[in-house]
Amino acid sequence: MRLFSALGVLVLGLSLAFAQKGPTKGAVKDASATAKKAAAAATDLIDINTASADALRTLPGIGEAYSQKIVKGRPYRAKNELVQKNIIPEATYDKIKDKIIAKQK
């Protein structure tokens, strides 16, 4: 019986020691990589208020006609105005909404 009690105390002590260590190097590295990817993705957004027609055409579903309509409809207060102002259809907007931004001056 003493053996089981001693073993229980040992397991409890080890679990507390590991719990207080904090995140492992791998977890910190993964979090850092995720943060870097998010920052890179944010800088990769195309600003619909300043992007050239050529840059807009790199977006899925945006060709010559839509890119020209986007340029002519500027400025935009919000990116969803592309649909509200009937510049592009909602299905096309759904394809690009995570790739664009409407920055304000």
C-alpha cells in the first residue's frame, strides 16, 4: 500500500513540475510561424482603392471588365461596396473578399 501511495505522490509531483514549465520550444516556434503567416497575409491584401487594373485582374473571377468597373467606382469606404454598388456579383465577391481591403486615406 505504501508503494502505491509513494507512486501517486511521485506522479503528482512530476505532473506539477511539467505543468509549470510553460510552452515548449516547438509550441513557441509554431505560434511564431503562425503570427508571421498572418502578418504576411495581411500585407498581401490588394487595396481596391489604389490597386492598378492589372493587379485587380490577379484576383479570382476578376477580368478586364470587372477590374475597370472597380477602378471607375472608386473610392470605396468598405470592400463590400463592390456588391452594394453593383460593381461585381456576390458570387465573385465571395471568392475575393479575403484577398482585398479598402484602405482609407
